[in-house]
Amino acid sequence: MQSHRHSELSTSLRKMMESEASFRKIAYCSMEIGLKPSIPTYSGGLGVLAGDIIKSSADLGVPMVAMTLLYRNGYFRQSFDNGGWQQETPVIWNPSTELVPLPNTVTVTLRGRDIKVRAWVHDVHGVSGYTIPVYFLDTDVEGNHADDRRLSWDLYGGDQLYRLCQEMILGVGGLRMLRDLGYSGIETYHLNEGHAGFISLELMREQGYFDPEKIKKEVIFTTHTPVPAGHDVFPFGLVERTIAPSFVSTLKQMLPGAQGVSMTELGYTFSRYVNAVSKRHGEVSRKMFTTSQVDYVTNGVHPGTWVSPSMKRLFDAHIPGWENDPGRLVQALNLPGDVLWRTHQADKTRLIARILEITGRSLDPDVLTIGFARRAAQYKRADLIFSDVKRLLKIGGDKLQLVFAGKAHPKDDGGKQILRKIREIIADIDGAMTVVFLDNYDMELATQLVQGVDVWLNTPTRPHEASGTSGMKCTMNGIMNLSVLDGWWIEGWIEGVTGWSIGPEPSEADLVGYDGSLDAVDLYDKLENKVIPLYYEGRDKWIQMMRQTIALNASYFNTHRVVKEYCEKAYGVGFRGM
């Protein structure tokens, strides 16, 4: 029955593609795309942002298709051993429950072997019914070598060879698959980070002669990483052993004098438009890569995905049309305060019930609750609030509840150590302050956190936060940010209006380094003198800040605005919502 359904759907999809392929002008290519929890092909912010951009593009009717890889092991399921160390196990899922297999196959030659690549599709439906197909590339195909079948098993798994092969499949195989699916009218290939950079290599092969300027007209590139170590560079020795000799010679022409293949350099060099993901990140990127050719499009989040059901009902009643035009959320200044507060408390109660289910710990809905949840990387400093535990307990005590969540990359021992440290501190201060850690952070848990906490904490080391989007999700639900001035928050921050800053204002010196201990001192000062007193003694002002957060931040930091900027600055196309 299932295969018959898939056959019917596949036939329907082929007919749709044949009739509509010429209207699709943009191919959005990303190593990970997070659409929903039941499709676990994402690790965090990069993939979820990609999913949000695709959803807003569907809402607005942008002529786009999307391409990524299918990861049969998901990212990973997180647990902790008796010593407090993170343990990882695969998230085994059945793609056929969410995706439709297509008959199309293409071939990519790697390590001297022809690898057959097939595609699965998932349609993203916009609020007006417009559909964007997302294609998932899969090498776990009968007839492929066992090592090649595993290339689509793990996201960010394996060694440099594994990563190089995956990025060739995404770039070269992705473009070949688009051709095979009938998308002959693509005018713009949007590389979401450098992972898909080999698209430019395949475009060069297609044209049959070396013309970089022609390739540049077809590609745009978004960089997300302000840390040099976060950019993939493959030594030419590895490249020569892995990909076809003709590709190697072309790459050496494309990157003359280079010691290896920098995927970021490919993106910068062979794109007509390059952007960072916040104003500050644009400044950092221009200095890092010594170029002035980097614009910025500050990230956003998809309104319909991250607004709670109860908050959505409130917006529907008072701000009609907000979901397809989030700019209308400026009208949130007129939301009835008592209803806004009750709506938030309902979401908070729902989160507290979830925490009780997960941990057995019962939180108090009347106590100020601060959330911190994101990838556990050292620069994100999840442990900053515990820099002076004695002062934290004096300030907070029974006035604060802290909720933490986050995964460390399986190979990031530093990130794992931070998680272990936090869990040890939680155990040590149990009874003096309520602090919980929620295992296995994913989209579902993130949704409940960004809808239910009272304040969102963000404490990165500047200037390492390219943008950040978790705090934006909170603004959709009237939740204020308490954050270091980095990434998007520099643009969204108005002290005492949309939230609070941590540490000194950014300066040119931050690009070299600054005294991070200043952030911890200011964090405690803000909690003691601003945030805690206002929550308990200034309820009307607190509710007004909730209104302002929605009106000034949620109305702007959304992917509808992001997609419109890309259409205007980079895609050169209109959309049905215009």
C-alpha cells in the first residue's frame, strides 16, 4: 500500500516538475536543512535557519527548489554516563515516513568508483498553498560500494575524506540531480555556507571552458562562520586521491597558488553576491578575508513555526494578516496587557509540565525562569552564569529558575567538558536554586523553551556569534533577551526596551580580543539590579517590554524579511507576496 502511494506521488511529482521546472529560478543548497523534528537531518542553527528560509519562501511564493543530503542516522541522540560525559547514539528513522523516493539517479565519481546517487523529496507548503520541493540526496543505494553507501548516513561525521566526499555529492551530485529532475531554468544557486561550493566546479565542467565570470553570475554565497577554524579546507593531496583528475586540474585553475581547497574561498571567489548574516558579522568577515565585497542580510526565523499556538491566537485576534506579513507585528504595542501575560503564563505552564515529564523536577510558574539552550561550544560560554556561584545564589536563590539544554559535537571535547561542568554545578547547588538540564535538545524541545521561559540568556565570546537565531524565536513570543552584544542582538537591542545587554558595547578592539570577565560581572549586576526587581516589582513595565519585543524585534527578525532582502539584493526575482 505504501509503495503504491509512493508510486502515485512520484508520478504526480514528475508531472508537476515537468510543467513547473522552467519557473524555478533559485536552487537553495545546504549541508543540513531542519524542517521539523521528524526529519532529523539537522544539527542546529544552520539547518534550522535553512528550513525557516525555505518555509518563508513557500509562504511568499518564491520560485525556489532546495537541495541537501539525507542522513539515515540523524544527528545523534544525547545521553550522559555516570561521570556526566555526553554519549551519542544514532537517531534511526525511516525516510519513507516523511519523504517520497524518486526514480531519478545520477553518478558522481569518487576514489575511482562511480557512486550512484538517488533523491527523495519533501514538499514544503506555504500559507497560500505554494509549494517548494526539498530534495534529499542518498548514496545508500544497492550496487554502491559499502563505504559509499555510508556517505549519506551521518551529518558532520567521519574524517576529512568523508566530509570531502559528502561535499562533492552535495555540490556536483546536487547540480546533476537538478538537471536530471528537469530544472533547466535555474538562474541562481544559493550556497548556504561553503559546503555546497563544488557546484561552481560542476558549472565550470558543464560549460566546457574556463570562464570564472560566467560562473560568478550564477552563484551567491552566505557565510555563517566568523571563526577561521570553522571553514573547511581540504589539502590538495587528499583532493587528488579522491576526485577525478579533470576536476583537480580545474580546481587548481580556480584557486591558483593555494595549498588546498578552501570551500569558503570557492564561495567568495565564484559568487556574484556574498553576504554575512548580521551587520557585525559583515564587519568581521570583511576583516577576516581582507575584502570589501561582503554585504550582510541579518538572519530571521519563520513566524508560523516558532510562535506558540496560544500566542498565534492572540495575534490572529488583534493583528490580522500578521503571519504572511510579520511586519504588521509592530501593532503588538496595542495588545491587551492582561491577555498577553495570561497567554505567556499558559505557555510557561506547558513548558513546566514538559520539564516535569523529562526530569521529575517541578518548577514554579511564578518564579522568574531564564533559558539557555544552544550548541555546546566553548565560545558560547554556557557556564558563564556560574562564574561566581556564591554570588549567583545570593542574587537568585528562590528568585530564579534556570533551564539549560544543548548538545556538544561528538568530537568537541571542550564542549563536552562544559556540559559536564554545568551538570556537576546543578547537582552541587540542588536545594539552593532550581536549575535543570534537559537532555537531547532538538527542534521540538527548542520550540517549547523559546515559548515558555521568561528571559533568554546568550553569553558568547565576542565577536564569535555570527548572528544567532534562538533569541529571535523568543521575541516571537514576547520573551526578552539578556545577551552579550554580538551577532543579531547588536541590531535588536534597546536597553530596557527590548531586553538587556551584557558587558561593554562592542568596539573595534573586540576583533582582537577583550576581557571576557567583564561580561560575568555585568551579567550578575543586570540580574540583581534590573531583571529580577522588574519581574517581581514592575509587572506593568515588564508586560510593556514584552509588547516592545514583539513590535520592534519580531516584526523585523523574521525570515519573511530575510527572503525579501535576498530577492531584492541577490536573487533578482519577485515573489507572489509582493
